[in-house]
Amino acid sequence: MFASRITTSIPFKKSLVSYYCIFSLFLSVVVFSSGIYFYLLKDIEDRSQSAKSALIHRMDEVFSELKQVVDEASFACEEGDIKRLRHKTFYSPIFKEFGLFDDDFRVYCTNFGLRNFSIFSTVGDRIKQSKDRTTVSLMKSRSLGESTFIAFYLGENGIGANGLAPPHSLSVDIDHLLLPDYPYELTVGKSALVANELKTTSKILAQEVVSLDDWAMTLRVVLPSNMYWSKVIALLPFGVVLWIVFWVISCVLHWSFLHYGRSLPHCLRRAIRDNDMEVYYQPIVSLNDNKIHDMEALIRWRSPHHGQVSPLSIVEMSGRLNLLGDLTWMVIRNVGQFYRENQKQLNNITTAVNVDRYCLLNDDFIATLIDLLEEYPELKGRLGLEVTETSALTDTELPLMVSRFEHIKALGIELSVDDFGTGYSGLDFLRRFPYDTLKLDRVFIASLKDDQFTQQVLTSITKLAKELNMKIVAEGVEHKDQLDAVRALGINSVQGYYFCVPLPQDQALTWLMENDTK
Ligand code: G
Ligand code: MN
């Protein structure tokens, strides 16, 4: 496929490997440390919510016990009443003491016997304001003198019950859920029920606060720095794996980008985008006056990574990459520039550019062509298009193509049928499309001298072309005897190595200067 191939193995510098080593170390430290931090934040949030649910559950238990006490109680404080309260205390999972109070909030009975004292008026007010006639409080118990959790419930029957519990009995479930990882503080109103977070000496990195508004309870869970660092140490092997993975990925990515950057499709795309290809020119010699009236523009590309790429491969790959249009526009621009820079020498010469037939069918083909002619007015009346008939057109494509041809001709652009005789271009086809020039494929020219059949075919083609007022160009004339045979057929325009190979701009200009005046 390619005239020559330059080695495409990609060197990977050692310094780059160590650069990526340091870069991925830095990246893994950032990802690892922040990953653990965010993981712990999520964990603390989840576990705080579980603790809240556990606390709600515990409070439900607290009040269902008090309701049972109220249901079984009377306004008296006799032997039987006291016994019932003791019995309840004995079996209670939470409470160590029960009391009964009336709707004046006077405690008249406990499981220790008759009592007569008032509950704080603030507590009484809270009970009255609460929709379930319940409240909780943290205060020093009269009987124990210890900080005690007290729950109150005033029943519909006007009897109230309160239960006293050590603060710890309320927080066992929370301890289970949060400790030892996350110390916490549980407050009732303004008083702390549990405050193990205060014991921690390390810095607090984050905290999560959840509230139980019904009970004026707040649970504040903290993330201490020692917890964070212990997690970091525990997961350090994982951090090292992360580092290695990042290292490998960054090296592989770098290599892939290098590889992709040097791949043929990518190089081709870039070359078309950056106008990095060259256009060569092959003169077509008129045998009548030995002058040059026409040339063919031919694409040539030397890729820095793939060497010289054949025009066939360029066209085939451009087709696959959907870049044939761009390729054509690039060539026309190059030709335009050539004409702009050498107006005098090229004034009487038409240059034909090869165009893929399916590009002609594109909706914006004519509009782009008009734009280009405006960009390069030097090309007006000096541009031609060569089309190869490679496949039959469908019934919908045919009228579209005819209209394109009419548009192109109206723009003063000459149309040639390229490689005539090899594709689908038949004689009927010539009648249908208003071509100006017919270019006979070089296979005919190669066999013309010895093959009588070819001679007969070419004789009739030549006749037909003359009838249709078309110019004929013989392509691929390499030897004198081929030239003579072509001339004998009455063909007056010749392209081929016999006269001139395709030449870069400067050489083409020199050739024109030296040969056009003969
Ligand atoms: O299909 P088309 O006519 O566009 O093909 C033109 C190609 O033919 C160009 O790549 C050009 O280099 C090549 N070419 C031009 N003249 C000759 C010739 O005399 N002999 C051969 N074999 N190829 C030629
Ligand atoms: Mn051609």
C-alpha cells in the first residue's frame, strides 16, 4: 500500500515513567485521603441516622411502659398500689423507680411508698403543652441524688406516671451503634445525658447532628482525627495498590495517546485539517499545437510517521473517515493558491481536480464550490473536475447528479469523465451527462498497439466523442509508439509519463516554461 514505511515503534522515556510515578503518588494520596474522609462522613451520617431510629424506638418503649403503669394505677397509694409499682420496676428493662402523680402534678406514690411533693412547674407545663401529655427531663433524683433520666406521662384518667432511669439505660443501643468509632453527646433540653465525646483529646474533623424534636433531644456525633488516622493506616496497603494502578494507567494512557497521535487515520485527519499535503501537477499536452491547455492536480502526501502514502490509500482512508469532501476542498484551495501566486504563467491553463462522485451528491457541494470560487476568483474559468464512474447510480441519485452537473457547468467549471472504460461509464452515460472531456483509461492505451479489438473500441469511442462535441484525453501514454497509435486514432490530448510525470509546483512551472513554446 505504502511506498515506504517509517518505523512506528514509540519510544517511552525513562524520565516520563518516573514523572508519572511521582504524579500518581500525588494523585493517589489525594484520592486515598479524601476518599477515606468522605467515606467516614457517609458512615457517620448513616450510623447517626440508625442511632436516631434506635432512640425513637427506645422512647416508644419508655412511654408504653408508663402507659401500662397508668392503666393499672389508682388515686390511692395503698399496699396493693405500691406492690404493683414494685412489680413493674422489677421487670422493667429501663426504669429503676416509678411514681404516680395527679393532675395537679403532685407525686403521691412511688414504689418506696407514700409521697407528697410537686413536680417542677416547667415540667408540668411541658406535659400540658405536649399533644401526648408526655415529656422527659434530666435532673437529680430526690431518692438517689444522681443525675437521672425521668419520663412523664399523664393519662386520660387524670393519673400520671413517671419513671426514673439511669441515663445509660437510654443510650445502650446508641453505644452499640456508634462506639468506639464515633464518640457522641446526647442532650435532653440543655443538659447532657451522655457526653463521651468530651473525653476524646484528638481534634474533631467533622460532626453530624440529629434531633428528636418531640423530646428536645439532640445527638451530636463527632469524627475525631485519631479515628481518621487509624482508618488511613488500616487501609494503607490499598493506598499503595491505588498508587500502582494510577501509575500504570497514566503510563498506558500516555502511550495510547502517543500511539493514537501517530496512527495513520489520525495523521491523515490532521494533514487534511492543516493543509499539510502537497498537490502535484501533470500537464496534458495538446498535440495540435504542442501547447499545454490543461493539467491534472494530483494529491501527494508524505506522513512524518508513515512515510510516503499512496494517493489510492489517501482516498480510500479519507472515504472511511468521511473526509473526502474536506480532501477535495483542500486540493482546490491549494490549486487556488498556486494560481494566485502564478497568475501570469497559469492564465491560459485549466487544472482539473479529482472529485469523488458521492461528494457531488452532498447537499452543500455546490454552495461550498461557490464559496471557494469567491475565495479564489483566479480559478474562475480555470477549474475542472474529474469524476470516475465507479458504480451505477440509483433512480433517486441519477436526477440529483444531473442537476449537480448543470450547476457545476453553470459555474464555468469543466467536467471530465475519468478512467473512461473501466467503471460504469458506458456510451449511454455520456449522452445523459454533459461532460466536456472524456479521459480514456490507461489500460486501453497500454494494449492499444497490439490489440485490434481495443483499436476498434477506441475508434468508435473517438467517433462518438466527436459527435457529442467532447474532447478526448489519452491517459497513461508512456512510450513513443503509444503516442503514435493515439495520434493515429485522431486523439489530440495526451497525458502520461512520456511527456511529463506529475510534478511539484515549482518544477511544474519550470516544465511549463521550457516546454510550452516548442
Ligand atoms: O485515475 P486518474 O487518472 O486520476 O489517475 C491518475 C494517476 O495516474 C496519478 O496517480 C498519476 O501519477 C498516474 N499517472 C499519470 N500518468 C501516468 C502514466 O503515464 N503511467 C502510469 N502508469 N501512471 C500514470
Ligand atoms: Mn484523474
